[in-house]
Amino acid sequence: MNILKGAIAGYGPRKNVVLGLVRLASTSSSGASSSSVKDTAITEDEMSHFNALASSWWDVDGPQRILHKMNLLRMDFIHTTIREHLQLNEPNTPVEDEIYVPAYGLELLPKPIRNRIISEQENKRDEILGKSKLKALDVGCGGGILTESLARLSFIHSVKGIDLSSDVLQAAKVHQLKDPQLTKLQYELKAIEDLPSNQQYDIITMFEMLEHVTYPAKVLEEALSRVKVGGWVFISTINRDFVSWFTTILMGEHLLNIVPVGTHTLDKYINQTEIKDWIESDSDRSEKYKVVRAEGCIYLPAYGWKFTENPNVGNYFMAIQRKK
Ligand SMILES: C[S@@+](CC[C@H](N)C(=O)[O-])C[C@H]1O[C@@H](n2cnc3c(N)ncnc32)[C@H](O)[C@@H]1O
């Protein structure tokens, strides 16, 4: 019963709804950018929590096994989103060289024609990605589970992983040395706002990170301002709802011990609609950025991670593209 007390004490839906909106609406505690504590900083509690996990970060059956298991799904999400949204025809492509992109559903066409169009489009996607050299930034990279996988993608030119937990980053650096092929990868102990603002990236990832920061809007703003036109910000985080509390805190932490107790705080979860609304509520932001894809996902202990039909419940992935 004591086990449940801790979990249940953290569930206060009315209080949480208010806090979540305030969290995303506010960009700083004081509004003073000269404050010695940065708005994108990690709290002491979060830092010691993650530092304590550093030595077991790469144990695929250890406390971070849920992140290891999530990696396949997130790589799939990143890869398919980028691939599906490639511009198949550059603006001045001669008509005879253009890849045919029908303005209507391909399923209306006879199968042999449909298959030929799909095959031409897929070949073009392979060709474009084969020539691409994308720069990626992984914010809150932890021990580098996603960072290393990104660096192994053939169309990635370089990856920078940043985090504020020094022990965790050290675990990332040590693990990198195990694979001499990982030469495209570099780690830095840095807050995102300390990266030069003229360093722009094609891909910025923030996986399982926003629910640990005090001012998520500030971190999002810093990330959006560093993505190139046409580039992507990929996020995974958690809706602030009963299902999330049940799966990530009650089951995940207290009953099944999938992650250590204290990993999550319901108040810090952010609904995917809040991120969408935050982008759309500002005309500059909504002109430049668009939420192109959002998918719910769930961890099934006997199976692993799986996409769900509903991004508004539980965990979710989101892809934001910079339009101009
Ligand atoms: C749950 S781990 C996720 C690690 C990694 N993104 C992954 O999914 O494999 C959260 C990470 O975010 C980092 N973090 C938390 N707040 C941060 C902040 N304000 N700036 C940078 N990193 C932060 C923590 O140190 C920790 O390594």
C-alpha cells in the first residue's frame, strides 16, 4: 500500500492542468536573461537523478532499458518522416525529369501504374538521401542511445549531443569509444542556449527530455531558432493525463519497476495539443513552424514500444518542420 501512496500522491489532475499550461506559456522565472541560473538549465534533483543512472546507461536490461527499447520506434519515426517529406522535384526541374506526384490519391490508379509511380518516387528518395549530408543536434542526449544511432545513418554528416549531466555525458563518451566508426559524433556539456545561435541544424532531437526541464517553452524556442529552413525538430514527451500517470508512474515506477522511482513528475508532462497551440498562438512562430506529424506510443512490457492511434493520450512523438 505504501508503494501506491507515493504514486497516488503525485496525481492531482486539476492542479496539473494549470501548471502544465503555465509551464509552456512561461519562458523564464524572472524574465531576466542575466540571471545566473539559465532558463534552459537542469535542476539539481534531475541532475543527481540522471547522474546516478550513468554507470548503467548502456545496460540494455538495466534501468534505462525502456529508452533502449524505444530507440527502434524513434529511429523509424525520424527516418520515415524525413523520407516522406523530401522535396522530390527541385523548383526548376525540367518537366521531362520531374518525378510524377499526382495531386490525388494513388489508390485511384490501376495497380501497375500505381506501382510504377511509387517505385520512381522511392528511387528518387533513395537518390536524394544518398546525396544528403545532414547536421544533427541531440539535446538532452543522455548516454547517447539515440545520438549514436543517428550518427550511423548514412545521410547524416555530423551529430552533436549535448546534456547537462556530466556523469551521463561521460558514459556517452566512453561508450562512443567502443565503436571506432562513430567519428561523426561529438559530445558537449552545454545548455542549448549556450550553443552559438548561428550554428544551424537540419535535425534537432529532444527525446524524453522536455518533461524534465523547468521551462520547456524556452528550450523549444532555443531549438526552433537553430533549425534550418526545411529542417526538423523531433520531440518525444508525455501527455499530462490519467493514462500517462497510470503507465509511466504507477506501473512504470511503482509496480513493475521498469524505471527508477522518481524518474517522472506528472506536473512536468506536456500535452501535445499544448505544443501545437503554443506554436499556433504566435504569428511569427506559426508562419515559420508546423507540426507535421504526431503519433501516440505505448510501452507493452511483453512486446516493447508500439505506435497508437491517439497522440493525445500517454506518450507521443512529434515532428515539427521549419517552413521558412
Ligand atoms: C530521460 S533522459 C533521455 C536521454 C536521451 N534523450 C534518450 O532518450 O535516450 C533525459 C536527459 O535529459 C537531460 N536533461 C534534463 N534537463 C536538461 C536540460 N535542461 N538541458 C540539457 N539536458 C537536460 C538529462 O540529463 C538526461 O540525460
